[in-house]
Amino acid sequence: MHQESHVTSSNIVRDIIIGMSDGLTVPFALTAGLSGVLDTNHLIIVSGLSEIAAGCISMGLGGFLAGQTEIEHYDSELKREYEEIEKVPETERKEVEEIFIAMGVDEALSKQVTLQISQDKDKWVDFMMRFELGLDKPDKNRAYQSAITIALAYLTGGLIPLAPYVIIANNQHGFYWSCVITILALIVFGYFKSKVTGQPLLKGTLKVAFTGILAAAAAYAIAKMIS
Amino acid sequence: MHQESHVTSSNIVRDIIIGMSDGLTVPFALTAGLSGVLDTNHLIIVSGLSEIAAGCISMGLGGFLAGQTEIEHYDSELKREYEEIEKVPETERKEVEEIFIAMGVDEALSKQVTLQISQDKDKWVDFMMRFELGLDKPDKNRAYQSAITIALAYLTGGLIPLAPYVIIANNQHGFYWSCVITILALIVFGYFKSKVTGQPLLKGTLKVAFTGILAAAAAYAIAKMIS
């Protein structure tokens, strides 16, 4: 039970990181780019919110459908493995043996271990799924949860760079404040991301901040160039 | 060698799918949203290109840095496993035994297999990495290749919905043509994605098209509402 709760919480953390990485970066970059070419804040806010809606749906729904596909794929492979151990048990036993031989176990012992594993059909199929196909059982509820977590994290991240344009009427001032609070947010997010994923704190934080700043600089440069 | 080339090509395909899923969806949705509120195509194109630049960098560089982190994480875990089998070999052997017992192998045989695997330190560590920690050796060149593939796929996907606004001066006509060619592109992409990932073709195609259309509808509705 402890293990399970650990896995669940780190999946949520992983989804928050996925959503917030893009959420803090893309809407920030887009609004920064547009702030250099638009006269009023209004259109910056409209563009920013449109982008956030599109990003939430693309990442959230996209993630949900990908999760569903993963479950379907796992289930169809599982069915096939059960069929195969019925139809061609000797071929399947040979496959298990070869996995053990590759691990450095001699042939005689590999045969013995294989014989024991293949006593229990569920354990045998489980072995094939994990060690032959490299597939872990996907959690059926994860797809929903993951979609909502990613979308909310994208929304939260995206509203941060947008807030100054809503509060401050002047779009140049809005741009400065958007840079200030978003870079701060990127640093805070980068720090927690590094802590959670066990990366060196300074390096991890700088990576996140640098990605956001580079994306914004590129969007700004492109918008300036073509307008 | 055959196996390896198979894995490499499907990694590229996977990266193309990742980049193009969002690339066909988010710039399409954003420009569709803005076409309802902007009078000239010029700003739609500026916004679209800014978004594509931001998206390419966020997804490409983000993916690159994530890949680097994965390599660093793998290397540090590898180093720790080598240290552990030197320092506490009995504990590590016990862990291997427990993995086999969980597979349905009896205690005596688990001990024997463990003894054989632990003869060769490289194979032993390899076993611990894959079966205790569930880590596969990341390819050092993958991070670069993956970043470039994802960014180019995003760019390619993003230019499709933008093209009509560049070619057609009237923004309403641009919007209609953008919808037509992007929905066609989503269908073609959804078809190939389903084929490559082994999903049912009709269902898989509809999923991709539906995500793009829903994102565009949401962006359009939000832009209309607040402008």
C-alpha cells in the first residue's frame, strides 16, 4: 500500500510538471511576442486565453486519448500472450529460457526456472508482458486523472504571464511585469521540479528558466521581424 | 542489428507523432480563435508564427533537456548499483532472489539463479537496473535527435493551418480554408498515426481529428466571448 501511494503521488507530480513546463513557457512567449507588435493589451489577453484553451485541450485531451490507447494496447497484448501460452507453450517457454540465458544463467538452470514460472499461467503471462514486451500494467483511472492534472497545470502556468496584461493597462509595462513574474515563477517551478526529480538544484532551475526565456525571445524576435 | 534499427525508427516516428499532434492542433486553434476577432490576416500570421516558435522551443528544447536528465539519472543510478553490489552484496543478492520469488520461482531455485547472475558484475547490475528499478539504458544521441524531430514536426504541423492566411487576403476566407486543410491534415495524420501505433483506423483517426476540432472550437469561443 505504501508503494502504491508513492507511485500515484509521483504520477500526479509528473503530470503537473508536464503541464506547467509548457504552460509557463508557451503563453508567456506568445504574449511577449505580441506585446512588441500590438498597441492594446486587449488582443494580447485574447490571444493568450485562446492559446491557453487550445493548449489545455491539446495536452489534456491528447494525454487522455494516449492513455486510453495504452490501456487498449496492453489489453490486446495481454490477450495475445494468454492465447500464445495455450497454443504454442513450447515456443513461449523457449522465449522465457532465452531471457534467462541473456541474464547470465546457464541453460539447465534456465529450463528449471522457466518450468516453475510456467506453472502459474497468470505469473507466466505477467513475466512475458514485463520482461519480453517491457509493458507495465497501465492504471485504468490514470487517463482521466492525468488529463485533468495536465490541463489544470497548463492553465495555472499560462495565467501567470497573462495576469500583468490584465492588471496593467499599458502594454509595455504589462510586458515588463509579465517577464518579471514569469521568470520568477520559472525559477520557483524549476527549483521544485529539480527537487522532486532529484536533479542538481542550480542546474535544473537554470534549465527551466532558460527554456522559457529562449522561447519568449524567439517569439518576440519573430513577431518583431515580420510586423 | 535488425532489432536496433527497428527501435530507432519507431522512436523517430514517436517523436514525429508527439510534435505533430500539438503542432497541428494548437496553432490551428489559436489562429481560428483570432480569425473571429481580428480584422487583418497580418496579426493572425504574426501570432501563429510566434506560437509556432514558442511551441518548437518549448517542446524541442524541453524534450532535449528531459532526455539529458534521464541520461544523468540513469548514470547516477548505475554508479550506485555498482557501489551497492561491492558494499552490500548479500543485500543485493537478497533483492534479486525476491524478484524471482515474486515471479513464482521457489526459494532454493531463486538462490541458484541469483548466484549465477551475480557471477558477472555487469550482468548483475544490468539485472538490477532493469528489473528492480525498471530503467532502460537511454541512448545518448537520442536527446538531440528527439529534440530536432519534435521541433520540426511541430513546425511542419503548425505551418499547415497558417498557410491559407498567408495566401488568402480575406481573413474569413482564410479561416474557412484553414479549417478545411487542417481537418484534412488531421485526418491524414490520424490515419497514419493509427496505422503506425496499431490502433483501429477509424477510431484512431476520429480521435485525432476530434481533439484538433475541439481545441479550435474552444479557442474560437473564448476569443469571441471576451472580445
